[in-house]
Amino acid sequence: MAATDNLTVTVSNGDPAVVTAQGQIDSFTSTSLDEALAGLPADRPISVDLSGVDFVDSSGLRVIVRAHKRQLGGGSGLTIVKPSEPVSRLLDMTGLTSELTISQ
């Protein structure tokens, strides 16, 4: 588990691995999420639970997109699970809902 002042990231290694983020993902905290995602194998699916995230900026989106591309390159996938309302709005506004797999 990695924690900063505004973000907690936990990883559960299963099939799929589940990365749960709670708090705010911004330029100060996105490194925690990036490290958690990068530490997982690219050939196994990952679920990213964003139900407890109330804010994401462009650096957070960059981390998610980079992890998505890495998983696709490894022959697996990344699924955003239960995005909170603010996260859902941002993904919709940026057009990422058509690029990412999102599970409510």
C-alpha cells in the first residue's frame, strides 16, 4: 500500500490484479498510482477501482492511459471499475470512455 497526503493506493494480486485508489490523483500524488500499476505484469489483466477518487487531473489521466497502453501491448487489458461521478464526468469529457474499458 502506498499513501500520500491525498491518495491511498492498494494492490491486490489476483486474476485480475486490483488496484484501488482513494483520494485525489494529481501531479503530486499520481506517482503512487503510476508505481503501483507499473509494478504489475503487462500480460495479466488489471482492474483499477476509482470509486473512492474524488479528483483527477491531467497527470492522473496520463498514468491511466499509459497503463492501459502497456497492458494492451502485453496482450491483456485494463478495466476502470466503478469510477466515481467526478471521474466518470472527466473520462466522458476527455473522450476516454470510448478508449478505455469501464465497468460500473
